[in-house]
Amino acid sequence: MAKQTKNPSASCVTMTELVLPNDTNTLNKLMGGRLMHWMDIVSAIAAQKHSNRIVVTASADNISFRHPIELGDVVTLEAKVTRAFSSSMEVSVKVFAENIPSGTKSQSHSAFFTFVAVDQGGRPIDVPELIPETDEEKEMYDGALRRRQLRLVLAKRMDPADASELKSIFDVQA
């Protein structure tokens, strides 16, 4: 039986939150932990939509804090699967902050999360293959293997010598 396939657009999720006083620190900026919580939720939903399974967070990496988000801002989080492996999926999350009264909106954060699809017993289970469609999706798909190998090397779950996708980045020819 052929493995099921899906496109990234099938996993797209948009979530919107309003930054309230309980979400902020003493400087009236959104707390990083609250934002990471929202990012984990939106990316988990994207992974569930791709796999049609229960998913668990395996990693979150490179959460880039470009700009603080203010009390009263509207936060929009966009997530979609960028690549699927056997049972794991990489999900890209982009965060936008909008100050409606001033009419300003900017991308404030981004990250990659990895999820593993599991069965009812918590054991990893295969997920559909991802078929990218747009040029941007193809670029994200191609880079996902390098990012995965880097995660595994940093977690000491892969020997750097076995990280074939990373060799071209780090090998220096004399």
C-alpha cells in the first residue's frame, strides 16, 4: 500500500491572541514563556492536522526574539509542517505582532518545532509524506534535513560524522 501524502497547505494553522495584563512582565511586554506556550499549541495543531494523530513535542529550537510584544497588541501565530520524516514532523512557526490603533504590524518571532506522532500507547507511528508545492515550501523542505541533523547532533543523538547534510557546511577544503 502506498504511503499517504499531504501538502503543507493542509496543515496550515492561524491562531490569534490578545496580549492582556496577565500575559505580561513588569515592563508590560509579553512574557517569553507565554509566547512559547502559544507557539507550542499552534504548531502542535499543525502537526496533528498533517498526521491525523496525537502528537508530542520533541524539540523547539531557535526561538528568535526580534522585537518585544506590547500589552494590548494582537498576536497572530502561523504554523505549518515543513517536512515529515518517519514519525516526526518539523513545523515552522511565525509570529506577528500588531498594534491596531497605530496600524503597525511586524514579524516579531519565529521558530521550528519538532513533533512525533504517537499511537494510543504513546509509541511513535508513521506519518504521511509531505509534498511541497511552492518555491518557499520546497526551500523549507530542503533545509529541514540539515536542521534535523543539527538538532540530533546537538542532542548527542547523532554522531557528527554521520551528519551527511552538515558536512558541506563545516568541511573546509585546503
